[in-house]
Amino acid sequence: MRKRTAKQLGTRHDLNYFKTWTRRKLALALLAACVPVLFLAWLGVQGLRGDSVPYSSGKMSRAHAVLGKQCDTCHANFVGTLRVGGFRKHAQDQACLTCHQAPAHHADLVTFTPTCGSCHAEHVGSVQLARTADQNCTQCHSDLKTTHGSPHMVNAILSFGKQHPEFAALKKPDLTTIAFNHSVHMKSGLLGPPGSKTRNVDLECSDCHRPSGEQQGPWRFGSAQWQHASANEAPLGPMRDSREALMGPISYDKHCIACHSLPFDTKAAGSVPHETPAVVDGFVRTALTQYLKTNPAAWRETEAATRRIPGVQQVALQAKSPDDWLKDRVASDETLLWGKTCKQCHAETTSPDAHDSQLGLPKIQPASMPTRWFSHSYFDHSAHSAVRCDSCHAAALTSARTSDVLIPGIDSCRSCHSGASNSSAESGCFLCHQYHDWQQRKPFKPVYTIPQLTGQAD
């Protein structure tokens, strides 16, 4: 029997079979060569047509969606501030500043200024560009350094949920010049407006506190003439529109007048206006003068002193003439007003010219109530409208001093915004802080037309 070795058997196979061009191999080779060529040709045609979409690395954000076909609006080359055309992979800050004149963050103190694109990443979908990652903030604030001097804030902040200082507004007393006792007004069954069907009332927070955009009436305890007055007293915050975010200012005519009227004399019906002492003095004199004209014999009447004014001993006096009666009456009424009625809420100034040299009228300290408590951060009441006021402002139920600061502390906010799990509310730095110092923003001249932005320009 013949025996064959492996070498002998191997010679039976054609070792150059792979070099033979079959129909299948030829078709695959042509396809492999044509597809890249066709793709490059398609890209070239799209480029000649001015369509930039095929070159995009991803979907634009909602704010920049209109620029989806205008890549060169952002991806342009600059020499200084001059646009010189061309195309670059990364958008330069000059391109962003053409539309967004965003002031730097403490430009004279920071040691590092990030590029716009490092914080506001594009081509990652329909996202909110202001929603920046905490790492963009902590790259400086985890170990804060300044170009000169020492930082005026905590120099090691890692995150809101783990390492963040207590709110600065809670570290100093409320310097409001209007005396107010929250605990008294939060009691049940308060004596309501005179003449009302229901004298016992329970006040709600919304009877005095509403966002600035909701200051239109009706107010339960305001004056009818103020019910539909527009609330334009509250300034808008420098960071965002605060018409719904910030609470509107408190006003006597809108919130207090129904229960706390300002009567001044049994001979004159009504109340004095809630105005300056000079206006009040003029009102009192006019009202009593008119009463004396209507009742010419009133100055002969003797009345027992029934008013109880702290520190003032009232005695009954018999006027010798109408002028004496008017003088004594005005003095008595204004002693009541300055010494008791006004003093319940207002304080006099301590300046040397505290009293008018001619009229002897007191000078009242101007009302000073903060509209914005967080000067370096942002809080939106409208986003928290489903939460009861006393759930966060629990201290208001027992606060008896004007100096008490009643905003909630950081632990209250962390109840929801802990960042501990996916089920907690958002706790990113961008929610309350912004990098740009918008108070330093300056006007700039726009450069684009609508056809240029939308790609319709010739």
C-alpha cells in the first residue's frame, strides 16, 4: 500500500488561490472603493451648497437651534477681535461674546478664567446651557485663591449637599426699621377689621406675602383704592427676572390698613393718611379747623382727659378762644400720634435735625425692608409654590422680634436638595449661583441680521 506524507498531500492545493479575482471579490472591492468616494463627494456637494448639518457633531441646544446650519457663526477664526473667516474645531470666546456680552466673574480677583465652551457644552442635545456641572465651579472654589488679598468667602466648597457654608443672611440680624411681631399676627382668632361681619380672623402668609408679579388685588386687609394698584415697587434682580421669584414689598395701604387704622380725634371722623409727619400735621389742622367752622361753639366745651399715652399725663383744659382750642387740640392729637400710634411701628431718627425747627415735628426713619435676602445667589419662590410657607419659614410662628431673620437655613433646603440620590431634587451650583457678574454688563452693538442667523442670506 502506497503511503503519502503531509508534504506530498500539501502539493495538491493551489496556494495562490487568494490572488485570483473572482466576481464576488471584485464586487466587494469596487463597493469598498466607491462608498468613501461617494461619501466624500456628498460632503463636498453639501459644503458647496452651504449646508453645515452633515459636519455637525451633534444636535444643538434649544437656545442655539437656529444656528444649526450656520457653523461658521461660532466656529470662526479671530485675530484679536477681528473675524478673519476660516473654520476651526473649537469655538473661540470671541464668537460667543459677539452675541453674549457676559461679564467675567470677579475679573480683578480670580486667578483662572475658563473658556465659554468648557462650561457651556454644545452639540450634546437639546439641553439648558446654563446647566453647568459642579466641577466647573469647584475647580476654583474647592481651594479658592485670589490674585491679591484673601477671599471674602469660604475658600473650600465642594457641593451643596456635603460641604457648603450656611447662608450669609442668617449670620447677621434683620436691620428692618419697621417693628413687627410675627407671632402675634399668626395667632388664631385675631380681632379683625372694625365693622366686618366676622371680627375673628386667622391670617395666612399670603395675606401679606406674594411674589412681585402677583401684587394686584384683592388684598383681604387693604384699602379699596389700592386693591388694583400695580406693584412696581420691587426692583428686578440682577441675575434673573424676579417678578415671580421674589416676594413683593409690604405696604400699609395694601396689607395693614383694614385692621390698623390711624384715628386721631373723636371730633373728626376717619384716620390720618399714612404719610410724612408734615402731611399728617397739615391733615390734622385742616380737619379740626373744618370741624370748628361747622361747630363754632365747640371750643367752649370741656372734655375729661381719657387718652392713655405712655409717659404723658393728660389733663382737661378749658380753652380761652377758638385759636387756643385749635392749638391745644392739635397738640393733644399729635402727642397721641407721635407718642403711641406711629411709634408702634416706626422709630424716630437720632440725627441732630430729628425735629423740624419750625413745626416741631419728628423725623421718622425711612422704611427699610430687604426685597432680596440673597445678594450673591438666587431663589425662586414660584418653583416652590406647592410647599407651605411655614414648612420652610417655621420660625415665623414664634418670632417676636423684628431683628429675627426668618429665611430658612441650609438644612431646610437640604431636606429636598441633598444630591444624595437620584430621587432627591437637583442640587447643582447653577440652580442658585451664576458665574457671570451681570451687574457689570455693558451695552453692545448687535451684528447679525435674521437672514444671516438662519442661513437665508444671499
